[in-house]
Amino acid sequence: MGGGSPTVLDDESAAWVRALSCTGPERQAAVGRLHELLLRIARKEVGRRAARLGVTGPELDDLAQQATSDALLAITRKVGDFRGESRFTTWAYKFVVLEVAGKVARHFWREPGVPLEGEQWERLPDRFGLDPAKESEWRDLLAALRQAVLDKLTEHQRRVFVALVLTGVPLDVLAAELGTNRNAIYKTMFDARRKLRAALAAKGYVSDVDDMVRRP
């Protein structure tokens, strides 16, 4: 006997699958509509990362356009794999978000310097859930952490730390970009965390240290 009953697609998802699976004008129109939807998501995603990347204007939009084109190609090739566990548009959006993340990672890795100032550090308190009432304490801790990242980590460790913790590059995307695997990235972060814990502890920061250096 087989598994459970096949998922019944909602009307909108079924319409997308049907249009993208056929040929002629109907498919062309569906591809055009999907491109518009994906481009909006891509522009939102690259815009959210713009300050971290130091990219603006045409270069930023070009990154969104590339991510959209690559995602659209992948979706049209894999539309037959869609099984309806979510809405079709939700499934499709994941492709473009992943493409944006990959292109951000490649852009980040091509840059000769590692950004250690600015907005990405300002966002860490929210990401780590630090208590606003203790702002003076965690601002000192953040400053110590930033200095430790500069002084104690190797170039490779610093780039991996910044990519994962500050820039938010997905682990699998970073591993693929470096031509390595998850275990190697974990090892790099393990060694980086050990150095950062020691540096912060030496300055008297013995609480909340693990929270500040725990990712991935």
C-alpha cells in the first residue's frame, strides 16, 4: 500500500502549476507574472541587506534582477516537483530568497575587507534579545566583542563569523560558496567562539558571552 493521499492543491496554486506546465501564450503570461512577483521579493531582500553590503543603486538592482532570473529558471524547471505542502507562491519565494542569499554571499566574499562597523553591529542587540534596560552593559560587551573579532580571529575565522553572525548568510550557502561543508564551517566557528570567549572573559565579561558568540 502507498503512503497518504496526495495533497489537493488550492485553486491559485493549481492555476500556477497548470499555466507554467503548458506551452504557448498562457505559459509566457504566467512566467511574466511570476517574474514580477519574484522581483518584488528579491528587491525587498537585497534592500534589507544593502547597508551591510555597501551596495546601492544600479548594482543593487542588478543583484536583484540576477537572483530573480536564476530563481525563475529553477522554478520553471522544478514546477513538476511542487506537491502543495504550501501555497505555490510561498514555495516559489523560497527560491528567490535562496538566490539572493547566495549572491549576497558571493558579493561579500569577493570584497577585500570585512565590514566590522555600522548597522550590522547595531542590529545585534535585537537579534540576541538583549535587555534594553541594560543597554550600557551590553554596549560595552558589544564593543569588546567587536575588538576581539578584530584582534583574535584569523582572517578566515573573521570572514566566517561576519558572514554568519553579522551578515546573516545561510550556513549551507556559505559552505557552498567556500567549496566546503557544514562540518568545516562548524569547526571554524567553534575555534572562533573559543577565542572570543577567552578574550571576553579576560576582560571580565563572564555572563552572556555564549549568547553573543553562539551562532551558528
